[in-house]
Amino acid sequence: MRATLLLRNIDRANTIGFLGLGAMGRGMAANLLNKTFAGQQGVFTPSSTASKPTFVVYDPFAPALNDFLSTHTRAYAGRDVVPASSPAGVVRLASTVVTMLPSATEVEEVYLGENGFREGLEGLSDERREGTLFIDCTTGNRDHARGVAKEMEALGAAMVDAPVSGGVVGAEKGTLSFMVGGPEEAFNRAQPYLEKMGARYIHCGESGNGLAVKICNNLLLGISMVGTAEAMLLGRSLGLSPELLASVINTSTGRCWSSESNNPAPGATPQIPTPADRGYTGGFLSKLMSKDLKLALASAATSSTPLPLGQLTATLYDKLSAHDEFAARDFSVVFEYLNQAREGALNGAGAGKKGEGVN
């Protein structure tokens, strides 16, 4: 009922929609909402003669949606922060829609499926369709993203793919980096929203190029994390303290983001606590790294690009993602996985985990 009333009364051009309130999305949505209503770098002008701004949210997981609404309707009494009943409902209410979804499968469902964005757009006038902008922050398949963008553009809407780097902490702090693919005009329209959720946004060219950059970045990230984990584990087995070894690596040629900002060895960087210091929680999940590495391998197959290290790293993370002990923990937990393999070998089991080899 609430959404129906809003549909009749709000200024759609002055409304933002956000879909996907998971570990990444809830922080991104909170920053977008807070900075919009606070008037920082404003997209909206609440003091103008235009109707009151509205923030519309949707997530099929009711607890996530209810938690977000509970927090932000209390914080912004008198401002409209409301749920929609479906993706189609979001796009009927909001001219700018941000999506942060788990994979290409959910993108297909949300954009093109029943009660999805396509269905919502089809019920709007040509003018409203042309005023619609989609910003998809999902990390998925580049060719698939291009196909979805073409579908939206055929209906008159604009779309950019804008996958992110920076993890859950970056989403919460508003320090994400966005790699954006799509027409320059659409990128320019997206900038005021991206700058509320992140610290950097780079136009990478045509549709799908943002995802191409993200896939390449995460390929290197996965490889560097495994290399860092191996070095840190070897150092510990040779009697070196993690803190000492990390301090040398991070002032030497082995320095990288995985060694400096997300070191996989507990206690390695006490001045910069990492997921390893809290049981490998609160970071980029191993199962998501596995997904991204598979996307890199798929792209490599279509372009005949050899990825020998990428293949090895993907195989290792595929093993991690098959176990509950590792799949839902930060991808730096590969250190613990390798450590279990070492302990198994020392015990004569040759094991990665309870008798399972890592090769």
C-alpha cells in the first residue's frame, strides 16, 4: 500500500532505488542514502520546489530488507525510505537504480525475469524510460553484462557495469573503487551516485569493460594472496615471527596489497588488523574469489590466453569453496588451508584437511 501511494505522489526523477542488501550492498546503500539526504555532493535538492526525495530499497531476503529499513527510517524521520515489492516495483518508483547482486544469474533474474526491470520499464512512458539509469555493481560475465545492457538500452534506458574493489570495509567506509563500462554519457550520469559510495571511479570504455578490468584485477589478487600465504607459511616454518617477516616484505620487493593490507598470517601486521586476526571473518569470501577466478578462466578460454598461475590458483580456491570451513571466510584463509596441509604432512597424512591433499 505504501509503495502504491508513493507511485502516485513521488517525483520519480528525484528518487533512487537500491537492490541487493547483502554484505557489500548494505554498506553501499547506507552511504548513498546518508550522503544524499545529508546534501553532500548533492544529487537531490530537498529545499527546492521539487517533491521530497525518496530512497526505495528491495531485497528478496526479508531480514536484510527489514534491518535496513529499521535503521534508516529511524535515522531519517520525515524522509521517505521505503521498500518495493519487486525489482519491477523499484524501477517504477525510481529513475536511478543501483544493483549489487551475487552473480550473473541474479542479474538475469532481476533485470530480465518475471517482475524484473524489463517488465517494470515496459509499463512506463517513453520519457520515463529514457530518464532511467541502471548502475550494476555485480561482478559477472562480461558478455552477459553486455547483453543485459543492450536489452535495457532497447527499451530506452541507460546502463553501466560498475564492479567494485575494496571489499566490505570499503563498502562501509565509502572508499570503494568503481571500474565502469558503458557509454560516456551514462558514465557521466552515474558519477554523482558513485562518488557517494566510493573514493574513485574510472571509466574503462564500452559496456562490459568495467567487468573486464575487475576480472583481471581479481585474477592478480587471487594469485598474489596465494603467493603471500606461501611466503608467510614458509617463514613461520623456518622460525620467523609473522610480524618480522611482514615488516621486511612490506619494505622490500615482495610488497603487495595482500602482504600489506590483508596479510593472511595472524599477527603479521598488528598496526593494520586483518581478517586473519579475527578468524578470517569480515572480508572477501573464498567462494567469491573462486567465482571470480572461474570468470577469468572463462574469459581466457574465449580469447585463447594462457593463464598457468591463474589455473593453479583457481583450482586451489575451488577446493576451499567446497568446504564450509573455508568457503564463507575471507579468501586469505588459504593460509590456514595450506597450514593444515603442512601439519598433515608432518603427521604423515600428506593432508590438506583431514586426509585430503591440496594438489
